[in-house]
Amino acid sequence: MTEMVNVQDAKTRLSELLARVERGEEFVLARSGRPIATLKAVERAPRRQLGFAPGPELPESFWEPMSDDELAAWGV
């Protein structure tokens, strides 16, 4: 069962409530007994792995230095 907490009470007990939220509890924040928000833990996004998509195959010549003509074409 979700516990309802008055906003003013939540302000004074925020650290305690957050510790309980980290343990899996949820709270409904209310103003004058009227629910206005839910306080619950955020689901962590899965860690992103970079480089998961294969890139194009590069010819060995890709790693060779550019010729003077190629450098001129790039404005270098």
C-alpha cells in the first residue's frame, strides 16, 4: 500500500523519504489531503554501449597519408 504524505511533512522529512524510496517504497504527496504527485524511484537506463553498429569496411589505403593533390582539394 502506498503511503500518503502531506507536502509540508515531506519537506521536513525529505531525506528520510528518499532513503525509503531507494529501498523500493513509493509515496503519494498530497496537499490538504488531495493527491498531487507520486514520489518513487527512477528506473535506471541501461548503460549504453558505443560502437555497437559495424562501420563500413575501409581499404588499407585509407590509413596512408594524403597526396599533395588530395590535401590541396581539402584546402590544406
